[in-house]
Amino acid sequence: MSLLKYNLENLFSDDVQALVRHESGFDFKEAKSRFESFTQDASASIYSGYREDLLKSSDLSELKACAEKLQKLADVLVVCGIGGSSLGAQSVLSALGKSSKVLFLDNLDSFHFERSFAQLDLGRTALLIISKSGGTIESMVNAARVMDLYKTSGIDFKERTVAVTTDGAGSLYSWAQENNLDSFYIPQLVGGRFSLMTPAGLLPLAFADVNIDYFLAGARQELNAPEPQLWPLAKRLNELEVAGMGVLTLWPYASVLFDWGRWFQQLWGESLGKRAKNGVGVGSFPAACVGANDQHSLLQFLIEGSPRCVSMFVCLKSWEGAEDWMVSLPKSFHSKLGFSQGRKYSEILNAEAKATQGALSEVGRPSFELLVEKLDETNLGALYAHAMDLTVACGALKEINPFDQPGVEIGKKILPSVLES
Ligand code: PA5
């Protein structure tokens, strides 16, 4: 059974039905068989192995041994990777409160680089370079900069550097071989943004003491028995997009899940923002928000501004693991806020999520809620796996390829000439 639970009431209300006007002719049966071909038929022209790779239980002993070896020689793991080679692990560590052991260098930002290293004992760091293509400029340049620091400080990089890339291809692979570095591989048929459950995500997680067995178990549970509303939701989201609602705002109601929103933002945007068969651009633009903060920032727009947004809420049923303070307000605060007296901290935040959904519903704006049981490895595994399935299901309904990203190549081609000019 799925660990997740949707409430789609506000997506199927009369007001939202009126926005959609008529239910579009998306064919579930066809889309489901397309989904199956996308995820089960390796010989199909559009295919990703993210499901198959994850469902077959692989031996993680080497990966765990490598994480342990790195832990012995380093307090902080510096990860050079970007996009799908960074955001997944970054977001899981934020959610679990384990970010302090891993430094992610994704952008080429000298301020961030220098300030981060100023806090570190270089001799107690290790370096993990993650790039499926093995040639992404930001990742390789950052890795070279870290190695330059090692060299200047007389630290041998070889014993403390690990590569995660594609087996047998790319400059990172060749360089790691030449230097005899420990290496792990992202399966060829698993795309970057779907690679969280490969060594690209699992190695940094294991280094930070995340229980990756539980994480994978949660993901597998979800893939084996998806949340039952996956397809009705995918269909409704596509209908709303066709009806002109071209923005999907993501509202985890927990600061520690904001990075999950950034991960999902990439997954959704890069997978679904495509040219459809008729050449027309499709996809809803994903916007990572966070509750309750963005009630004081973006909610006004969602209630009264351009009516183009659908809002996804992600709430925690239980805040087990957090000290949940019982609100105790000074008397003078009672006139306005007395209703919160004696309530739990988390109870107020969850009520704010409900109130925001209520407000959107009152003005006929579509929203839906995904309830996560609690913040632990197993439930997070389910959440991430589900987000991948939902994205691919939407792609199957749109008849686009959710696994490529041809649009991002144009800028990469222009870049050398910009530097030369
Ligand atoms: O989803 C994708 O394929 C991209 O976001 C990549 O993850 C990102 O561009 C990094 O690529 P690479 O892992 O090849 O360095």
C-alpha cells in the first residue's frame, strides 16, 4: 500500500470543473501503456530505466564501504555536481537535517566557494565528483578548483576523491581510470534528474548517515503500489494546463522540504517543458514556494492575480522527530491570536496549509494536497519515487519524451564563442 495520500477535492470542485469546461479526451489506457513502455521496454525509442533499476535490488555493499572509508578520512564531503547530479541528495539531506556533513558545489560562485572552504579543515574533506556525461562545465571546473586547493596544501587527492559517472564513457570516466580512483556508475538508461536512487544520490546520502536501505524500501513500496490517484491527478493536471493554467506552484508546508520543491521543480520543468508532436510548446511552469512563508509573499498573487496557477500542497501528517512546542502566548497577544493558545506548533502550520487551500478554493482556484505520513527515510523514498512516476505519467498523457532535454543544449553550444569573443 502507498505511504502517501492525496486529497484532490479542490481539483474536482464545481468551480474547477467549470474552468476545465469539458474533460479532455486523454486516453488513460493508451497513456498507461505508453507509461509502461517508457519504463519497462528498454528497446523502445523513449525509455528510462529509473523504475527497473530501482526495483531490482542491487548490492550496495561496495557503495556503503566507500562511504565508510570516506567517513574515516573526512568530516565533510564536497560534492561537485549540478542539476540531477546534485539536487536530489541536497534535498533529502535538508529534509532529514543532515546537510552539515556535505558541501554541494554546483554553481560557479567564488563567494560561495571561498566562504564555504573558509569554514573547513581541508585535510578533513573528501571530494565526490558526480556527472553522468562526465563533461558538465560547472561540475568539472569546481572539481578542478578543489583539487587545486588539495595540491597547494600538499594533500594527495587520489585517496579522497571518488567519481560517479557513466561506465566507459566521458572525460570523468577516463580521468578517474587514469588516476585509479574509486568509481561508481549511473546506469546509462537512467537520466540525471531520475538518478537520485543510483550512486549519484545514494553515495552522498550514505556518507551523511542516511539509512539508504529504508530510503530505497520506501521508494520501492511506492513504485510497486502507487498512490491510487496518480492517474486521475495526472489527467486533471494536464486538463488544467490545456485550459490555460500554465503554472504549478509547489507548496511544501515545512521549510525543510523547500529543497524537495527545488528538486521537483527541475524534474517537472525539464521533463515536461517540451515541444509536443505538433511542434507547440507544452508543460506547466513549476514554481517552488514554501508554506507558511509564501503566504506572506506569493499568496496574494494566487488569490487575486492572473488565474493561471495550480497549487500543490505537501503536508506532514506527523511531526515525529521534532520537538513540537505547545504554544503559550503572553496575555497581550491573545486578543488576535488566542485561538492558537495551547495548540502545537505543527498543528498551527498544518492548519495554515488547510486555510490557504480553503482560501484558494473559495475563489475557485485549483489546488490539491499530498499528505506524507512523517519525515523519515522510508516516507521520503516514497515521496521522491512518486514524484518521478507522476512526472512520467503526465509526459505519457502529453505524448512527449519526459527523459530528454534538447532545449538546454543550445546555450551550451553558444558558450565557447561567448568566452572567445
Ligand atoms: O536531468 C538531467 O539530465 C540534467 O539536469 C543533468 O542532471 C545535469 O545537466 C547535470 O548533468 P551531468 O550529470 O551530466 O553533469
